[in-house]
Amino acid sequence: MSEGAAAVATGPDAAVAFAAVHRLCFADEPWDADVFACLLSLPSSLALVEHRQGGLAGFVLCRLAADEAEVLTCAVDPAWRRRGIGSRLLARVMAANRQRGIRHVFLEVAVDTPAAQALYLQCGFRPVGRRRQYYQRADGTGVDAIVMRMDL
Ligand SMILES: CC(C)(COP(=O)(O)OP(=O)(O)OC[C@H]1O[C@@H](n2cnc3c(N)ncnc32)[C@H](O)[C@@H]1OP(=O)(O)O)[C@@H](O)C(=O)NCCC(=O)NCCS
């Protein structure tokens, strides 16, 4: 297990760890281990992780198609935030995407998550659109998504 440096993740153990961190980060819409097992098994997926003190501290998961990629999710355990893990994961996954011939990267981010928006802006993403009521919170409230794009 790598401590610090981002490493590629696959397999059932990774799926369980991803789901645990995702639950901490997205209480309203957690993805379970089966969802991550499915996503991680796809050849079109690319996931990078960072570990701290023997456990998963954060991950980023992308889906690749032709010369485009989508950041499906990026999550850092609350205990390890504001230490550069999220920005390092994104920088490394973008470098890996570029090596694979990816030219354009897209993502959706909820309008009520300023930390994520700040992270993506800092990493070079720019807003290009909006999806109305894209997310649904536990209380049923709909939340818009900002669509962001980065050209590599
Ligand atoms: C968004 C998230 C991944 C950031 O991870 P992180 O490891 O804490 O991020 P970093 O330490 O690399 O921060 C990089 C930059 O992002 C911005 N940022 C991160 N957290 C922030 C916060 N709470 N408030 C404002 N800006 C923030 C800052 O610009 C920061 O740079 P700085 O520390 O030099 O000011 C993390 O907060 C998280 O998992 N949030 C919940 C899940 C989520 O919203 N994921 C993204 C949508 S898929």
C-alpha cells in the first residue's frame, strides 16, 4: 500500500474502501461497494488513491472514452482534508489521462459544494454549463450541478 504518493486502485478491497470514504463525503447519495466494484472493473475506468496511516485517505475516479474523460467522483476523508490530497490526486489523474491521449475532461459539481468548486477551479477546470436539479438530497431537495471542463 502506498503512503502518500497516488497509486492506481482496482479490486474488491479497493471497492469496499472507496465506499467507506464515499459515505463519509456524500452522506445523501453514498455509492456502495458493489457500485465501485463494477466501476473499478471497467477497462474504461481510471482510479487513483492516496493512503494515510494504513487506510484510504482519498481517491479520484475517472471514466475514459475516446479523447474525453469524466471525473465521476473525487473524495477525501474529512480527517485528511486541506492537506493537498485532493489537488494532488487531480493533478496526477490529469497527467495519466494526458498520457492516455485524453484531450478534454468534464465533471459535474453540486452548486452547494464550494470546497469542491474551489478545488476544481484551482486545478484548471472552468464552468461551461449547468444541469438543473441534477442531485437530490436526502430530504428530497433538488440541487443544480455546474458542468466544468478542462482541456489537456
Ligand atoms: C473537495 C475535496 C475533495 C477537497 O479535498 P482536499 O484534499 O481537502 O483538497 P486540497 O487540500 O487539495 O485543497 C485544494 C484547494 O481546494 C480548495 N478547497 C479545499 N477545501 C476547501 C474548503 N473547505 N473551502 C474552500 N476551499 C477549499 C482550496 O482552494 C484548496 O487550496 P488551499 O488549501 O491552497 O487553499 C474534499 O473537501 C471532499 O472530499 N469533499 C466532499 C466530496 C466532494 O465534494 N467531492 C467533489 C465533488 S465530486
